[in-house]
Amino acid sequence: MANLSSSKKDIRKSRRRHDQNAQQRARLRTFDKKIRGLVTEGKLDEARTAFREYTTYLDRAGRKNLIHHRQADRRKSRMEALLHKQKKSA
């Protein structure tokens, strides 16, 4: 356990940041599942609108180093490919 007050404060800050980051990562996973679910149900228009919102969250997460910016690009690319594939088959 930390003895210095500054160390205790640092522990509090890092715990708070960890909780906020976990919440944001969970939001990204939820969006991913939501879009994939809409695609499997065949609701491509709703999936497209959800995808637009998902991309803004991904870009923000990449800028804030929540996830690596290239990972954000990769996730967007793969989701776009999934939507495009479903659009062609429909």
C-alpha cells in the first residue's frame, strides 16, 4: 500500500481512468454486436446508421489512445466489408 499522499492520489486517478476506459471499450463492443445483429436480421438500413455512429466512437477512441488508431481503422474496414458483402447478397 502506498504511503505518500501523492502515491495514493495517483492510485485513485489510475483506478478512475481504468473504470472510464473499461466503460468506453464496453460501448465499442456493444456497438459491434448491435451492428452484427442487425446485419444478420437483414436490417441493413438500421445497421448503416448504427455504423456511422460506431465509426465516430472508433475514431475518438483511436485519438484518445483507448485503442490503437490502426486498430480503429481495421475495425471500421472489417465492419464496412461486412455491410458491403450483405448488401451485395441481398
